[in-house]
Amino acid sequence: MFEVPPIGRVESPLTDPASAPKQGDEGAPEAWLIFEAHVAAGLRDIEPGAELLLITWLDRADRDVLTVHPRGDHTRPPTGVFSTRSPDRPNPLGLHRITVRSVEGLRLRVADLEAVNGTPIIDVKPVLPTQAER
Amino acid sequence: MFEVPPIGRVESPLTDPASAPKQGDEGAPEAWLIFEAHVAAGLRDIEPGAELLLITWLDRADRDVLTVHPRGDHTRPPTGVFSTRSPDRPNPLGLHRITVRSVEGLRLRVADLEAVNGTPIIDVKPVLPTQAER
């Protein structure tokens, strides 16, 4: 069992998971990522235009669910959660590809994030460059 | 603080993080993912050929590190960990793109995984299809 403290939170106009876009490229508004002061040094090389993978903890998810109807569509057959992006799953990590619009200290303004307001942030990684650019 | 139990483990010929490839497409051997019996229903739609994102817990990482020399190269300037794929970071999640070669119940044989033997598995997600295919 690992202990995972949030390193920040999402600040977004989206508040209702049911009406939020299912993926960030399906019409998500701009949002802010607000980080804890103690991780500031880890953020210092993030610049506007950066393409990042944001990992969140989907704290409203049901961790006992192992099969779902994909995208909540009951005409689709029940599917194992590890073949879907359902938030309901044993360890409800959200994985979001985002673009940084601006940086203001511990606050990053980002595009294409479908996570709702208050969602805890667990980690941030760069989208991998090509092998030659690593 | 969230509590995250592993849902499985990596079984790999790689045992030494220092000599393992830094990314799965840099010469990683085949490996097995061995899942806990209680998540079996979540795996049932994973088939050979599936492209997955595996999320692991890098249990040998140093969680107090906020800046690193990218790829351990000391000629490169110290960089904030959230702009790198360093395993050392506050919440040491590993993100690995893998291809399933075969499925044997709770065991998946996979290609392109650089995680070392025994690495705990936290979550598995499909690589997102194009919007039209969702």
C-alpha cells in the first residue's frame, strides 16, 4: 500500500463530472493547475507551450467497479475497466494530455483539461520527445 | 492522502534500474504483468496486440528529489522533475506504453517495458483511439 499525497489541485469552471467532456479534446475549457509550494523547484522548467501529461486522482470514482459500459452508453456491452478510460476503477488515476498556456509561479494555466474543479494532482510528466531529442 | 494498493507486479529479466533502458523503446526485453485475482474482471477484454499505458509505482525512487540532471547526464543542467521522466519525484509513478503479446488468465506477456522485476502495477489504460473510434 503506497501513500500518495496530492501535490496540487485543478481549478476549473467544470464542476459536474456527469456533464464534463469525457476527454480534454472534446471541448474542455481552460483551467488552472495550482501546486503546493513545496514542489515549486520541480516546476521551474515548465514554460508556455509545454505539452504535459497530468496525472490526477479521480476522487469521486467508485473503486469497486471492474466492468463498465464504455462512455456510459448502455447499448455498448460491459467492458473490463482496464480496456476503458472509465474513472471508476480500483486505483482511479486520471491521465490527461494538456498544453500549458501561461505560468504564474505555482499556477499553470492549461488547455484541454476535462477534470472537474478540485481534482487532486498527483504527478506531471512531459510528453516524451522523439528518441533523437531525449 | 490517498491509499494505493498494487493490483499486480512486473516480472522481468531486468533487475538493475541503473542498467535498464530508460524508456521501453530503447531496447527493453519482453516481460510479464502478473495481476491480483480480485481484478480479473477488469482484464477480461485485453487481447493480444492491445496497446496499453501501464502505470507503475517506482518503489526504489527518491521522493525528496525535485531537480535532476536529465537521463543522469551531468553535462546537462539540473532540471525540474516535472519536465523530465526521472523516476525520482514526489509521487514516483511510472508511465509505460506497452504492447500485449499474449494473455494467460491473470498474466499478460508484453513488449517494450523497461520497468525492473517486481515493480508494482497501479493501473492499466488503453491508448486512446481517435475521436471517431471512441
